[in-house]
Amino acid sequence: MPPLTLCVTGMHCLACQGRVKQALEELDGVEHAEVDLDAGRAVVHFAGGPVDEDVLVEAVKRVGYQAEPEPRGSAAGQVCELSVTGMSCAACATKVQQALEQVQGVDWVEVDLEAGQVRVRTTSHVENEWLVQAVNGAGYAARPAEAADEQETRRRRAPSRDTGWRNLALFGSVFTVPLVVLHHLGLAGWLGLSHAMDWVSFGLATPVQLVVGWHFYRGAWRGARAGRFDMDALVSLGSTTAYVYSLVGLLLGLDPLYFEAAAEILTIIAIGHWLEARATRKAGAAIEGLVQLAPQSAVQLGNEGAKTEVPVSSLHCGDRVLVRPGGRIPTDGEVAAGESAVDESLVTGESLPVPKTPGDKVIGGTLNTSGRLEVRVTHTGHDTVLARVIETVRRAQSSRANIQRIADKISNVFVPVVVLVALGTLTAWGVGTGEWGRALINMAAVLIIACPCALGLAAPTAMMVGTGVGARHGILIRDAAALEQSGGITDVLLDKTGTLTAGRLAVTDVEVAGSGDRNEVLVLAAAVEAGSEHPIGKAICQHARRQGVEIPTVGAFEAQSGRGVRGHVDGRQVIVAAPAFATQGGLDTVAVRDAITAWEDQGRTAVIVAADGVCMGAIALADTVLPDARQAVRALHDRGLTVHMVTGDNEHTARRVAREVGIRELDVHARVLPEQKSDLVSRLQQQGKVVMMVGDGVNDAPALAQADLGVAVRGGTDIAAESADLVLMRAGVGALVDALALSRATLGKIKQNFFFAFFYNIIAIPIAAAGLLQPWMAAAAMGLSDICVIGNALLLYWWRSRDV
């Protein structure tokens, strides 16, 4: 069932985001929800059938926010998005809307002036070009929205949150600073104008209470309607208590008054939220950095070599683009001509530029460092590697760890307990001393210092920073659950090809059966393997091309996972298979048996080539161990992990690689079929092991899904990545060691933040109840606790991958 998107309004911090997510995930039938604070939307994924939209909307409203389903295309039409530049006011937005509504087939138009985004729903077929022309005709510039445009919108909107808090903080400071000077420096008493200055204090505190306080009152009222008592309620109670008591005292002639305390509370907390929003934006800056990698234009090559600069959004699969030295590759593709080195570090974490020659794949957003490249476009928009990386990071940043759910439950009990403690403080001080004004102020200090903001920020900020740092190093963490699993891993299962070895096999020998022809064996094998994504198939095809062999077209292609491939070539049924499965199928391989035995003794991989049930020959291939494999395996052993190697290759090759990298023969599992890999994971789990599986191909997908923690190497297929909890954008076990180190470092920050948040409240509440803190001190301490939690998470920015 496809996910449903809700537009959510009223969220202003990570705590709000968490409440909306929790409300949606508590509904029956909802598998999980991804809530995007900056974009103001929630994407709901279902476990089975869909949940009624009204139920989802009501769940959000119950926790105090507004929601509505995001407009989607109906059976009669569709929704498309445009990015529009040149709009500067509401009149511009109206002109754009009117221009689009005049296009035949347009149902409605929604213009977001701030984001420069326009959503158009059509009731019949309407080409994007017609919509673009309508906007251009109205005097503005439009283009179809890219996959990354949403993230660009997030980048533009993110500053608005901290701008709002900044404005409130500055407004409050204008009135609060003179008020504090008057009160704390005793100028009123020195001038003999105490009563008059009380009215001045009232005049200065009231704008703060009405303007800055309104934000908290609105949040408290929204929470009260939802049956929730949270930070906004605590701040509102604390500041209002001081203000109302002082106002009554002013009218009745009581002394002392606490107008300055009421204003200080609101202003200091607004300043704290401003700093928090700035720090949170920095924590989530990973997506902004990734978005900036995507070029907006490309040089398209025409049929006769004509060069035209076009928007990247207009490119289609099969188009050819020119990438000059120093330019960024506009979208995913394949090198059609030219040679160069491409810097992929910001996407894959690979520190050195990667050589590219014709036939090699390139990633959109990476930097062409030296030569001139002609690239054939293979993926655009949402299908590019960069777009999928951005989406993975975004989803991970909105995920919630189990430890966060525990904290949420504690917060639900914590706030009512704090209110009881505050009431107890009021009663004890009032009855014990008779100073009810002082008692009210101490109660306000308890309410304010106990605000559970730090609890709400503890996990999300660490997740935002950790996932962002991971993306920068080529490590994609799918969700918080993956972090938690990484801490308990006992056994690691490593696929051989592409993980321990380079995965770039090369043909070393071709053996012919009887009096056959060597070129014929190579042609038949290359023709069938041309449809395969397996490293063996790629190596055979590359070798055939280098030999100048013309590869014919294959028909009825079929890949048998872990066994081989088959297809029709020039009317002949051709099979390329592992020797064991070829003989099981009744094929006579006597003519090449000695050669195969010799190759396997040398640790090489062999495949049989047969046509119409007759063995035509065999091909030998060899792979090389990755340079960092031995050090990485040692690093895993040093962490106390048991390292296994699991492969479908033969025993000789498997044991040779195991010896080179330092894996015990006892932990080598060779000739393992895909379903057997999954069974192996299950057997280890039944022994009480916590298993991590690392693989890169279709045949690894079942084991990746079965493992407690699945890790896919990006060089592999998309199905493997979809089955994984972590995705490594660069090959090798060294990247795996980095991934484990970063996961554990991020999880460590989450635990440290929770410890600090709980420890802070345990210490601070009794101090406030004892009357040792003024309300402004409590507000400052509360804000400082939030900033400390965020600052601790930001320390992850200094995390560095280790050399292995």
C-alpha cells in the first residue's frame, strides 16, 4: 500500500515533531510515520490496508496540531509541481495562480510564495511545458520541480524558524533589559520613585507578556485541548503567575512585585529557543549540503555535436551531456566517451578521485576533476543516487529510537509530577513563611526549570548529526533502530565478492572442449552474460570487448540466482553456469574437468559454457582482495566480534581469501546458495547470536532481511540496499568498520544526552523548590540544558573515520 502524506501546521520544534509522529504510529494499521518539521508534513506508511484519512487527521488534531491530506492526483488527473522565480509579493503569487488557472485542464493551483513552489492539479492530460509557458507568459520563470527541490524548499524555510525566535527574543530584550536595570541596580529606590517605577515596570513587562508570551499561551491552549501538559504550559504558568501576582500587588499596593521576573522568563526562554533553532538547523545541515551538489543546468549534446545548455530537469534517459573538467556531473549516467578522474567523496566518502573510462557509471553531483567526459543519462529525478541518498537521510533524521519512546512515556508522567511538586513548593513556602509572593516565585522557578525540552531533543539532534556525518562519509543509516542494533552485534557475516574482494573479476583463461573455437566460447558466454549484473558476467563482457569480439543479442534471458544464466543466442540455447550446477543438470564436462580442477586449486573461479546441452568450454576468472580487508577484519576481531565469510564460490577460492584477510577456516562457509545464507543467519540467531550480514547482490537480500542488522554495499543492486539497515556507498570492510564506529558514537551521544537531561532535572528541581533559584535563573538554566544537549550532539561533527 503506498504511503499517505499529510500537511501538518503548528509544529515549531522537535518536541512537536515527536508528538505528531507518536500520535500517528499509535494508530492500528500504521507501520511508521516520517514527520518533517521544516517541510510541515508527515508521510504515513501502512502495515496492511490503508487507514482512513479522517482517522489520521483526527490523531494529529488530538495532540494539538492541524492536518489535512496533501492534495494528490485523482484517477482523472495528476498533481505536478513547479519551481517559480521572480515572485516578490502576494500580487505576484496571484498573477501566477491566475495564469495557470487559464490553462485548459487545470483544476486548482496552490502557490507558496515563500518557497517559490507551485502545485497544480489537472483534471485531464496537461503537459508540464504548457504550465511552464503560462507562468513564463505572466512574466516569471518556471521549471518542473526536481526531486531535490523539496529539499531546497526545506533549506529556504529552515531559517524562518530561528528568525521567528530571533524576532521574539529581540522584541523581549528591548523591554526586559531596561526593566532588569531598574530592578537589579535599585535605581528606583535610589531616585525615591519606587511606586512610580512599579508602574513603569508594569508598562515594560506587559508588551513582553502579550507578544512573547502569546506564543507560549497559544501552545499551552493547543496542548490543553489535546489533553497534554507540556513545556508551553509550564512556561505560561510560571510567567503568568509572576505577572498576575505583580499586577494584583500593584493595584493593592503590595510589595515586592515581580514584573521583571515575568519578563525575564519569557525573554530568556525565547533567546534559548533562538539558539536552539540555530543549532538544530546546523545539526540538520547534511541535507542542505547534499542538495547543493546537484547542478541546475547541463550541456546537452545534439545529434551533430551541437551543444545546448538546458535545465537538468529537462534531461531524459538516453540523452548525452558534456561534462568539462571542474564541472559537476548533472545526473546519473554512463561514460560514453572520454577519460577522467571523478571526485565522489561527498557522495560515497571515497577520498581519492575514481578513474572513469567508457562504460563506467557516474553519479550525479560528483565532480569531474581532469578530463572531458561525454555521459549518457541513465537516471533522472527521484531515481538518481543523490536523490535516494537525500531521501534516506531525511527518513533517518525523522526516525525515533526505542530509547526515545521510553523517554516520551517518562515525560508524560514527569510533567504532572512537576506540577504537584510546584504546588507543594507553593504550599510549603506560603504556609511556612507567610510570604505568599515569595512562594509563588519559587513555584514559578520549579515549573520553568523542569521543562522537558532537553528530553525531547536528546535523540533527534544526535540522529540528525550522526546521519548527516554518515552521509558525508558514504555511510547511510536508515533509521534509529539500526543504531541501537549496532551496539549488541556479536557475529558478522561477510559476503566475499565486493566486500572482502574488489568484486572486479578478470578473465584469466579460456579452455575449449575438444576441437572447438576459443572465440566462439567467449562470444556465447558474453552474449548471455550481457543481460546479467553479476560481477562474473561483467568481467566476461569486458574481456570480450577488449578482444574485439562482436557480442550478439540474447533472447529469453533468465538468471538463476547462485547458479548461472541462460538465454537464446542465434537460435541456440546457451547456458553459463557454475561447474557443480552444470554437472547436476546432466551436462558432460569431462573435457574441461582437469582445467577446472587446476583453476580451483589456484583459488580461481570457473564457469562452464554450454550450447544446446553440449559443453563448449570453460572460463576462469580471478579476483583480488581489497587493500584494507585484512586490517578491517582485525579491527572487527579486536571489537570482540566473530567474523564469518559466506560465499557461493568454491572452497579453494573461499579459503584462499580467508587466509589472506585473517578469517578462521572454521568460520568460512563456501558454496552457499541464497536461501542457505538466510538459513545460516537463522541458525546463528537460534544460538543467541546478534548477527550482522554484509552483502552486495540480489542473492544477499534474504539474508540481509533476516539479519538483526543488514548492511548493503552500494556497488550492489537496489534490492540489496532496500533489504538493508545500513548502506555503504563505498566498497570494502573498512567502510563497515567506520559504519559501526559512527553508529556506536551516535548511539553513545543519545545515551549521554538522556543521562544529562535526567540528571539535570533530578538536581535542579530540588534546588528550585528550596528557593535557591530566581525564575530568571531557572529560565537560563533550562535554556542552557537544551543548548548543552544540542552541543553534545554537534560534537559528532568532529568524528573522523579511522584508517584501516
